[in-house]
Amino acid sequence: MSKKNSGLMAYAGTVGALLILCVALAFLSKNFLKVDNIMSIFKQTSFNALLGAGMLLCLITAGIDLSVGANATFGACLAGMLVSRGMTNSILLVLIAIVGGGLIGFINGTLLTRLHLPHPFVSTLGMKNVLWGAALLVTNAQMISFSGINGVMWLGSATIGKFPVSYVLVLIIYVIMHIMLTRTALGRSIFCAGGNMEATRLSGINSANVLTFCYTASGVLAGLGGVVSIGRSGICNGANAIQPYDTDAIAACIIGGASFSGGKGTMIGTMLGALIIAVLRNGFTLLSVSSAVQNLVLGLVIIGAVLLDVTRERMEAANNKKATAGK
């Protein structure tokens, strides 16, 4: 089998799952295939896809960023704080949200690489709680409206025809990141760091800088996701920092073929995973499924994604063992 065909086969299961899900929902709800609903799915996908893109970089390095959702909320609340104090310059507000997210990501990377915390699970989980508290503090635990700040709202609410601008932005970012991961020395260094850290060190790659870049990029994308979330809701709300946005991002990556053991993952797979999560959530809404059942099913999807990852790793290890024995 050629490398190209092998790559296509890697997405066959994910694409098949997405198609089956869409066909099932089309039968269950007459509104599912309406143009407005499809565009709504793309709009819903945008936020998770941005968080998932940053999460993928961390997962490829055998790490994780549990603070992405709280970071997105904090970025939005940081902009909201400035709005409450009279700032109306949309460009500055957007930049502050993005730079704020990037700074948090840089701190996460520094805690891991320079202060040598044992695993990013610990530092990013702690950062999630820090950001939850910080988001509530900067907004005085109040929801802040961005009504009239059209430049900030535009990214998450504007459309080209009926197609959401936020999803166009996601597609552009995914293309750039796909090229970066597959065609550049930095991309090869990221995969190398996830595959074998010691080999990375011996090959002369500064793994600390690579990891710091990945967590900083995750923070920047989270901040951008925060701006998109403002356009979707028209407000910022610090209480959203505790929402399971990070688990949705992890699920999108794992469903798309990434691995907790590192060294694997693609932008195409992550996009497919994000679409599956968005279609699921959209279907729950159309079918008026209770929030309890929604959480139950999405929890099972995440467990299933992890189980799929473990099974895939075992099968690959068994195949490699057979191949070695055959030689």
C-alpha cells in the first residue's frame, strides 16, 4: 500500500463515523440538513477546532493542556474588563485577548521546561483553576456585554453569505498548521520531541524551546477562541472557565488519530474530530436531549476515544513485533 493510500485509510474510520452520525440525525430530525443548521454546526465547530489545534501540538509532544478552555474564557474576560472600563478599540481588545492567552501558554511551557514540573497535567490543571478564579475576579463575577463593539463581535458572528467567518479563519489556520507540521523543520522537531525526547536531545534539537512554543501556540489559539466565543454569545462570563471545553478539544484530537503517548496527530484528523463533537452537540439540541444524557453520552465518547487510542497503540506494537520477528 502506498503512503498516500495509507494516509487516506487512516481517516476512513473517522469520516465513516461522521457520515453515519449525519445520516442518523437526518432521519431523526427533519431540521438537521437545513442550510441554517449546517452553518450553525460549522460555527459551533470553530471554537472547539481552535482549542483542538493547540491541544494537538501538546499531545504530539506527549503532553496535554487542560487550561485551554479556561484560557479562552480568561481572554474574553480580560477584554470584557477593559470594555467595562470604557475601551472600545476593537483591534486592541482582540490583541489583548490573544496576547493574554499566549502569555498564559508561555507560562505553562515555562513551568514544564524551565521549572521542571513532572508533567503538564499537573501544571495545566492548576492553571485551569487559577484562570477560573482570575476570570471571575477581573469581571467581578459579572457577565459583560460587548453590545456595540462590533469589531470584536464580528469574528464570531459574521458570515460570508451564510458561511461563518469564524470557520473560514479556522480553515486558514489549519492549512498553515498542516504545512508547518508536515513541511518544516519545526514540525519535524515537534513530532520528534513527542516520539523520543532523548533522541531529540541527542540530535541537537532544543526540546525545551520546542515544548515552550507548543504551549505558547496553544495559548494563542485559546485566546483567539475566546474572541470567537464573544461573537457567538455577545458576552463574556467568567463562570464558563469551568466548562468542559478542554475535554471536547482532547476528544477531537484523539478521535482524529492523536495519541496520549505522543508522536502522532494530524490537522485533518483533528478537524474531523471537532466536526463529530459539534454534530453530536447539535443533534442533542435538535432532539431536545436533556443535559444529563448529553453529558453521559459525551463522556462515553471521550472514554471510547481513549480506548480507541489504547487499542490502536497495542495493535501497532503487535505489528511492529511481528515485523521485527519476521526479519
